[in-house]
Amino acid sequence: MSVHVRLITPITTAGFRRKEDLAALETAGLRISLSATRTGPGSIESAYETTFSEPGTVARIIEAEREGVDAVVVDCMADPALQAARECVSIPVIGPSQTAMHLAAMLGHTFTVLTVLTRLRPQFENLAAIYGLRGKLAAVRAVDIPVLDLESDIAATQARLVAVAEKSIVEDGAHAVVFGCTGLLGCAEAVRKGLLERGYDIPVIDPIPSALRMAALLVEGGLSHSKLTWPAPPAKPMAGYADILAPLPTAAE
Amino acid sequence: MSVHVRLITPITTAGFRRKEDLAALETAGLRISLSATRTGPGSIESAYETTFSEPGTVARIIEAEREGVDAVVVDCMADPALQAARECVSIPVIGPSQTAMHLAAMLGHTFTVLTVLTRLRPQFENLAAIYGLRGKLAAVRAVDIPVLDLESDIAATQARLVAVAEKSIVEDGAHAVVFGCTGLLGCAEAVRKGLLERGYDIPVIDPIPSALRMAALLVEGGLSHSKLTWPAPPAKPMAGYADILAPLPTAAE
Amino acid sequence: MSVHVRLITPITTAGFRRKEDLAALETAGLRISLSATRTGPGSIESAYETTFSEPGTVARIIEAEREGVDAVVVDCMADPALQAARECVSIPVIGPSQTAMHLAAMLGHTFTVLTVLTRLRPQFENLAAIYGLRGKLAAVRAVDIPVLDLESDIAATQARLVAVAEKSIVEDGAHAVVFGCTGLLGCAEAVRKGLLERGYDIPVIDPIPSALRMAALLVEGGLSHSKLTWPAPPAKPMAGYADILAPLPTAAE
Amino acid sequence: MSVHVRLITPITTAGFRRKEDLAALETAGLRISLSATRTGPGSIESAYETTFSEPGTVARIIEAEREGVDAVVVDCMADPALQAARECVSIPVIGPSQTAMHLAAMLGHTFTVLTVLTRLRPQFENLAAIYGLRGKLAAVRAVDIPVLDLESDIAATQARLVAVAEKSIVEDGAHAVVFGCTGLLGCAEAVRKGLLERGYDIPVIDPIPSALRMAALLVEGGLSHSKLTWPAPPAKPMAGYADILAPLPTAAE
Amino acid sequence: MSVHVRLITPITTAGFRRKEDLAALETAGLRISLSATRTGPGSIESAYETTFSEPGTVARIIEAEREGVDAVVVDCMADPALQAARECVSIPVIGPSQTAMHLAAMLGHTFTVLTVLTRLRPQFENLAAIYGLRGKLAAVRAVDIPVLDLESDIAATQARLVAVAEKSIVEDGAHAVVFGCTGLLGCAEAVRKGLLERGYDIPVIDPIPSALRMAALLVEGGLSHSKLTWPAPPAKPMAGYADILAPLPTAAE
Amino acid sequence: MSVHVRLITPITTAGFRRKEDLAALETAGLRISLSATRTGPGSIESAYETTFSEPGTVARIIEAEREGVDAVVVDCMADPALQAARECVSIPVIGPSQTAMHLAAMLGHTFTVLTVLTRLRPQFENLAAIYGLRGKLAAVRAVDIPVLDLESDIAATQARLVAVAEKSIVEDGAHAVVFGCTGLLGCAEAVRKGLLERGYDIPVIDPIPSALRMAALLVEGGLSHSKLTWPAPPAKPMAGYADILAPLPTAAE
């Protein structure tokens, strides 16, 4: 059985997410396709941008279900569109923030979200509160580098991640680390190695690989989100969203 | 000093909110204007509809600040656009759900949200969690009448509200009641009277009047939301929202 | 409609609160009168003093209702007499601590209480617990100046408030500030300005003006505290309080 | 070593508490004396009465320390004067509500407070919140009999206690019971027997005996309350309380 | 890549878990082997039995790591030996209770644990508290059938599970269900079907399949538990456990 | 009435606990006997050691009840065997960690556990969560000295305890201190004196004396743990524990 999971990018920056980033994650049992919203911001660093990323992302998620995809993962740690899309579809819709926080809570006594900007602290604390994990969140710490600059000097980004993680271990009592931005995809191994060198053997959770595998786990187990929590929305016209909700001219992948 | 507060309706049903509904709330110190999104759903009964109501509502809130309005209130108990709009403007942006829950927590040991549909329980419990009031929320109870049908038999709606409120007092230990839908505007007096007749002297909070007055209170006190919680979003292009974000041809009121 | 709110001072220091302190808060819609207990401590800096301030304060609150006042505010951040007085009267009884904490929770992700003495931390944490807001209280920080010395060098007091507020923003992650002593009345503008100069644009809540306006808001909305939470006390003799409960020879104002 | 504990009754009903009620609790190691406030209500069934019971009770507690008593217990489940008196004295001041709730939390997964009147629910939930035990309090249930009528038909009172306790076991999942009124002194054995007959082998905590023994436990261990939580109050005049604070003409016992 | 996960049964009832029960869960990527403690109780229905199941289970987990297994799952919803074993080994040790509760919290607003005996409520509430999920646990409900009798009339067991689940949906507001006994392995599909027939489309989580897949997910992601939370125990003699800790004569499978 | 309490040591280090350590605690009303497990670790500094200490400790507790002892105290701050043993016996089983934390919560606004090793933080936070006291636990701080080295330089150990306690008062806001290792028996007076010299008048709780007295308090009050929380375990064979469960050849004392 091969599970088809689609990673849906909620931002409009061309080339932010490429097929080759994910190739190593594909297995006999997991096939990954990509899609992205055509509308909304170039990156998500605020509630304003989260809000405007959501309608187009919902459209891509509905489209994925229509195309027979088995599950979707939203490619942003704000988990945009998660609540709305789960109402619209029956296939699992995975937020990497939700998944990564739950994994971290399973693997450590407490965890810290290592994110890009200090301003995102309320977002992560609010998500943790809604996900029922506020008591496990030791801290939200930022490297203070904007999303689209993370890769400009990847070694510096990783060094900064290690330094901030160590600070959180020492000062906040963190026992696990979750990356608070999907733009950090691929940095977990380096950060884990850096922490091991400093004597800290803790899980460093890269949310996108975890979320893709969680999507497959749910599909294999015949599980999806509760329709008591996310019942289908009532059928009504939606003014002004014809373009945003329109299917993409050529199917994603 | 007269405070100008704008009530911004996040749904597209024409005539849902009329100037005359609010006339009685205006005083020497409080002037109320109206505006409504042109885009989004006809009513909000799901997370999906909340999500699609938000971009147009943010646009109307930005417009209100630009026009010199002193504060805005969003006309829906899902508090749509609250997080995003507070980043975009400096004037107070009031969510009636947040205001009503805080007032209820001040006036009673616990409170119940009396809303239209059972499916909204997660929404209110999540909002209460984010607003820091989960411990005061005794229950979310529903009359199970859709938003746009509430006024078709107003006496029946009010009788149902009284019955469900009494049930929540007896079974959930509720000591105050918050209406969980702004479509119930104007029913508080009848519900309070009905409960008094049954021996329950408790506050029945009508969110829109409370929120409008709270907006004035904040303006008079020189208060607005924290820019550490809601810093201005970074300046970036926003693809696909030119129409939704465009100013209304003629100014609201 | 003009709302008559009485500010009731629970301490016996003559001249602590003067009519002219509040003149600027009066509007066409808000008339403010004053009253003070004749019994109890000269200032409140301990649970012992809170306890002895309460009987005389309850007497003044009952008297206010009898005189036709629309609502009362207790002039102390320990919210003395709040629980007892709400049982005795039907008009709204407002605790500035309760009101200010709820406003702060509405306007910021978290808030800090900036008070006079470190010893008051348990008091504020206990009040926050009872008011349902413990999760929003980032910290209680003190300037360590006794209540009656706050005005002896007002510039020094304000500078200290700014410094401690900044410390709490940086170390506790505070996003809003509540003054934890009504003796700081009038300092909010200076403290807010000082914080803005350091780059922090956050609400600084002066509890007495906020509480007076909240009293008016409730009266205008026909709201008061729940009689399920605060039912009238049983009628019984009260030994030894004839003098303390006696009406003032001349009505307050 | 014999520990001298004084039980201080905060109400003015003559004969409410008699030496013979407590004789059976005295041992070689525990000597019990009695004292009572001369001022305040005849019984405590409201926050108003709690408030007016406190000044006279504080006076009796200060007096007890001055007379060389080793520890005091306040004879009411509202724990009146606890916060204030702990500031005024160094000897242990025990609230039976605090002690009984902590014992119940040690002996059962959850506990219910069985009290006299429904109106006391907020009081017990607030005390539990302050004492840090809100999560262990399954429910507050009332027999709805006023304090001074509890003994008029003691068999009926006990039968009602058993019935309400069983209801709380079944409906609230209670695993232990605390009497929520010190007027129920002496009923624990009968209630425990009644529950055993119905198949429930759970602790039934009689607060006054437990609190007297807890006082002795603390004295024997050289323990008292923290002076960081309850520092001595500042020395200041206290207007209007000369009579209430005056020593009793003849020493208590 | 094929991940080798060992399911370790902490009870001594021969034939409780057979290879064929799990055959359907094996895939190209997941190989499952079995092992069981030789010491301890025949089934786990109490804290006493949990305690005595643990030493032998720890021995089997250490053995599994020594044999090159990639991860282990403990086959009991009390998650016996989880804390101790995570200290002893570096490979992931999965508790099905922890995994199933986290999955349920991801897939529903709240969840109920459907277990065998009412007496297990404290166990599940305590585990939820430690795992950080107490706020998501709507209830613990029991079918009141002992573990080893569950399969004697499987249709009756399943019917009872559906009935109790429905009761919890209606009365506790549950939005997802977790089986609270690994003896219910294989019943999820029937229970989910039964609930769908009654109109409830919610996830029904079968803990063992979920835990086995979670083990694979962690191994594929290079993740394991934090060594800050579970550091290796100090090296010391362990008196009296030579037999219990001895390797099995022939390797498990 | 003399209460016979047995202190049961869950470790196998000969001479760790001697009769003369406890002589000063015996009174006319309290007789203390000793017993120790013959199986398990030499000291408890990990979850692994806790787990292996438990079966032998349960055996000693069952034996104590059989011998007519009135109550037992387990001599370790991990409270090993507490859950299991309470199911097996009817006499009170006291965990010193549970008792000391509840006493600390009664005597201070918050408390800190001062323990031997940093690695024990999750253990104490988990116990506090289960005991319902997580909100009162300010911090877990360690002196970083192994259990069996604590007495090698007792003055150094005490000085370190004072220093770490002061740090926790200043940085964590601790208002009381609980020793987090029963190996610190007898140090409370010196630590309290050291803190008083630095100006901190707070309770320093020595868990074993407190627990022994708590055991007597419960016996005198006819109280024990709830059989709804800890019902007797089902009767079943227990494979492989014949030696560990066997009675000691000569009765303990």
C-alpha cells in the first residue's frame, strides 16, 4: 500500500518548496506531491499573513481531496487553514505545528519552539493552548532571522539554532526542540549534532518530515479528524472568492 | 468628547445589520457607524466561513482607521479578523466574544455561552482558551437554530434561550450568560426577564452593545491593544487580493 | 443619561483621594462622587489591613446604594470588600484590580502587575486565580515604595515604574502593564511615554479611570453582578459593628 | 511534650462550640483551649458574614499568641481571618478548609466538599483555587440546611449527608468527602458508616479534628507558615477598632 | 528501509498476543516481532499488577535493544515500564496510551478513554496529567468487562463499546475515542461502524496498531526520547533481580 | 493511644536508615519501627531504580499490615510503591513526597523541591501533577550530590542547600522549601537557620518526620486512603516473585 500525501504550501514565493527537498522522504509506502496557493503572501510572519494565506490554501486542500490524494500537510508552522479545511474534507489534514508539538511532548518532558522571529510567541502559545499542550511548552525562542533569509547563510542559521536551543535548555529547562518554521527543513540533523557536541542528547523535530509521516500513519490506520469537531460547513454562496477558490489550470504535482 | 466606533459586519447578507438596530445605543459620547465586508459568506456558522470572512473584514477595519474612526467592533461572535486586524491598525479592534466573555467573568463566578448551533462548541472553547478564560466557561449550549432564522419567530427564539439558560444554570452551574451569536442582538432584556421569572437573577450579556461601549471605554482611556502582541506586519505584496482589499466606492456609514 | 458612580476609598488617610483628582474623568455621561471609610487602616499594604478596611467599606457601599448612586468603585487594588458588598447590594460593585486585569488580558497576550511592594505578589496571584486570569499574569513586579510615599517624588516614582516595566517586558515577556496600586493614579501617561521612548508600544492601565468607566458601561448596559454568585446574605444581627455600620452624619460627596 | 492548640470560633452564637465537644480529641500530646470572637455574625453563611467575622477573630488569634498558645485553628470552613492572622503572628494559624482539602487530596483521587448551602460553591471553589487544589475538587454539594439547624435533627442531617455524598460519588466521580461546615463536627463516623453500607469505602473528613491534629503536627515539627508569604504588617494606627481589638476581660479557655 | 519494531507484552498469560494478530500490520517498511515478560501478573487491571509487570518488561526492552531491534512498543494501556525503560535504552520506547492519547488530541477537540473497568479512571487521568493532555480528556468510561473476558463474546463487547462511546459523546462531549485496553485490539473498525450508524463520524483509536506505526515513524525520522528527561541510570548492583533480568533462553520473536 | 508507624526503606544499602535516626521523633503517642526491602537498588536516583525498588517495598508494606502496624511511611521522595501498596492494604500508606508537598502548599504561597540531582526534575513535576499541586511548585533545584555522598561532608551539604534555597527564593519566587531526598533527614534545622541568617523566614520541610507524624494524624482520625481510588487488586497468581514477596525470616523492627 502506498499512501499519497500532498504538501500544500500556503505562500506564493516561487520555488520556496521544491520536489527535490522531499525526495529523500519518499519510500515504497509514501508518495509525496506538491501544491501551492496562488494567492496570499510571499511568506508568513504575522497573523495578517496567516489570514490571507488561508482561502487559497483551503482551495488547494479541497482540490487535493477531489484528485484522490490520501492526506494533506500544510507547509507552515502557523498551521494556516487547518480548522477550515478539516471541515471541508474527509481526508486527514495535518498541521505541522500540531504534529510536531505532540511528538515533542511524547519524546521530552517539555519542549521549546525555536522559531524565526520573537513576534511569533503569541501564535505558538495560542496554538499550544488550543492543541491542549500549553503545559508542555517550555518556551518560544527566536533566532530573529526572517523566513526568506534563513537559507542565505545556512551554516550561520544552524549555529544560531544550536546556540538558542542551548540557551533554552539551560534557562527554560527545555528537553526537546521543535523548529518553529518550515523554512528550516533539513536543519535538524545539524542542530542535533551541534547539541550532542555540547552534551545535550535531545530530539530535534523537523516538522515537515514528521507531518508527512504522520499523514501516512493516519491513512494506514484508517484514521482522520473528528466530524464532531469539524462538521461539514453549511452550503452557501461565498461572495468574491471565485478566483481564489477556482481549481488550478493544471493539476498540482 | 464623542467617540466614533464603527461596527463592521463580516458577512454579506444585505440588511443583516441596520443603523436603526443601534440607534438606541448612541449617546452624546458615542457615535456609531456601520460597514460590511463585500466578500465572504452570508453568515458565519463554521470555521470555513470564519476564514473566508476575514480578508474582507480586515480591509474594512484598515479603511475605518484611514477614515478617522476611533475604534472598531467586529460584528460576529467568532471574533473573525481580530488577530490579523490588530496587527494592521493602531485603533482598538474589539471582538464581541472576547469582550462579552471578560464581562461575564467579572460579573459571575462562571458563565455559559448560549449559541445557535452545537457545532460551535470547539470554537468558543478555543477562543476562551486563547483569551485566558477557559476556567470560567461553564458550558457552551445551543438553541440549534441557524443564524438567519433566529428572527423568524423571535418569541420562540427567546423562549428557547430562557429554557437552555435555565438548563445550564441547573446542570452546568452557570452564573451568567453570554449570547453566542450577534444575531441575537436585542434579546437580552427578554431573556433576563424570563430567567428572573424562574428565580434566576443573573447577567445576560448582549455582546454587541457591550462591545461598542467597551470600544468607547478604551478610546476614552487612551488605551489600545499591545503592539508587542500585535506588531505591524512586514510590508510585502499580497497576491490575488486586490479586489478584496480595495476601498469601498463610497465610505461606509 | 448620566451615570452616577461613587468612588469609595477604603482607607482613612485624610486627603488621599480628592475630587479634583477625578474631575478630568467626568463627562456628560459620567458623574463621580467620593466617599471614604471612617474606620480601618491609613493605607493598605497587607492582608491584615485589607481585612480591617472591609467592614467600613461595605457600610459605605450599602449607603451609596441607599442614596441612589448607580454603581460604586472600590479605591484599592486589593479589591477589598468586593465579595461581601456584592452580596449586600444590587448596583454594580467594581474592583479596580478585577477590571484592570480583565482589560489587560483583552489588550495584551500577557500582562504584569506593577505594584508598590514585593510582599503583594501572593495577593495579586490569588486575585488573578479567583478572577480566572492566572494564565495571563506574566509577573507581579514591585517598585518597592510604600503607598503614601509614591507622590513625594513623582518623577522618581515614574522613572522607577518605567524601568521595572521594561525589565518585566524583557524578562517575563509582559505585553501589557497594570498599575498595582491606586495611589499611582495619573501616572499612566508618563509611563506609557517612557516605554514608547524605549520602543515598547503597550497599554499601561490606570485602574481607577478604567474602573469608573467600566462602572458606567455596566450601568448603561443594564448589567450587574450575578445573584447566583453573590446572593443576599441572610438577615441576622451583627454584634459589635453598630458604629462601623452607622451611616455617615452627612452624605458623601 | 504537650502542644497547646486553641480553637477560635469566629461567630458569636453562645454555646456553638463547647469544651466537651472536643474532650475526646485531647491526648497526652494535645491540649485544646477555646476562644470566640465577641463581634460579628451569629453564623457564617455568606461572604458578608465572613468579612465581619474577621477583625474579632484576628484579635483572638493575636491574643492566643500573646498568651503562649502554640497554634490556633479557626473554627469555620470559610477559613476567615487566615490570611490576615498569619501576617500578625508567628505561631501556626490553621484553616480547617485548607487542611481538610489537602488531606482529602492526599487520600483520594478527587474529593467533594459537602456543605450546608448551595450558595457556598463559589467560596469553596475560590479557596481551592488559592490553595492550589482546584484540579482535585470534584464538586461542591449542599444538603441545604442552615448552619444553626444542623443539629435539630441530627439523624436527618446525617442521612442527607450520606445521600448527597453518594450522589457525588456517582455523578461527580468523587473519591473522598470533606464536610464543608464545622457545624457538622462529629458526623463523620455516621456518614462513613452509611457510605460503607452502600458499598463506598472512602475517607470522610471532619475538618476540626483534622485541623487540631495538623496544628499539633506542625508545632511538633517546628513548622509554621512562611513569612515571605505572610510578612508582618506595617505598624500603623487602625481607626475604629479599639473595642474589637481589645483583649477579652478574662483569658480564653 | 524496513523498521523492526518489537511489541513487548508485559503480562504472563500464554497466547494473549500472537503473531497472527499483527500480521496485517506488517508492510514492506514495518517488521514486527513479539516478546513477553516471564514474570508478573496474568493481566493488568490495577496499579499493583502494573508495578509487578515492570521489572520483567524492562528486561525484555533492554534485550530488544541488545538484539538490534529499532524500537519497542509496550503492549498495555497502563504504559508499564515506560519511564524506567526509556532511561535504559536509546531506541524509542512507545507507550500505546501516550501515543493514542496524543493522536486523539490531534484528531478531535476532546477524547474519551473507553476502558474495561471503572477502577482504571485514576490511572488514565494520571497518565493524561503527566503526558500534558489532561485538558483534552473528556472522560474515562468503562465497559466493566475484565481484560481476559473481552474476547469471550466479542460481538457483545463491541456492542457495549458502541453504547458507552455514544453515552460519552452525548454526556461528556467526547469527539474521539481511545480504547483503554490493548485487549481490544481489532475492535476499532466495528466500533467505528457502529458509531457511524448512529450518526457519529469520529476517530476510534486502536492503540497497538497506532503505537507500532508511531514507532516506525520515529525510527524513520531519526527521533527518540530525550536523554535530558530519561538519562541513563547510574551503574549499581540490583539485588534480587538476577532471574527476572536474565535474558530469555531463546531470543524472542 | 499509641500509634505504631513503620518506616519502610525501599533501598538495599545496609545501615542507610537506623533506629537511632528516628528516636527523637518517638513520643508517648507515636512508636516507630523500621523495615527495608531486601531486593532492588542500593539507592534511588532514577526511574529505573524506583521501578525495581517497588515489588520488595510492596511486600514489606503488606507484611506490616499483617503484623498489626497502624500505618506505614515509604522512606524515599520518589514515593515508590505508593500506588500499588495502597491497593493492597487498608492501613494508611504515606509517601513523604506527597505529604511534604501538601504541607509546603499549606505553609507557603509556593514551594521549591531541593533535591540531589538535576535529573530528578521530571519525577517531582510529574508527582506534583498527579498530586494536584503543579501550580504550587515553584521549581525543582538540585545540589548535585549523589544520595549516598550526602553525609560525607554534612556541613558542605547544608551550606549548599542554603545557597540553592536562597537562589530559588530570589529567582523562582519560592516561599517554602521541601527536601527532595530522604537522605537529607536531620538537615532542616541547619538549613532553616542558614536561611534566617540571610533574612528568609520560611518553612524548611524535612519529609520523613513530617510523614511519620502525618501517619499518626491519620490513624488518630480514623482516616485512610480511598478504596474508590485504590481498590483491592484482583486475586491472580504473580509469576516469578515468590522470593521477593516472601515474608522476612524475622519480623522487622
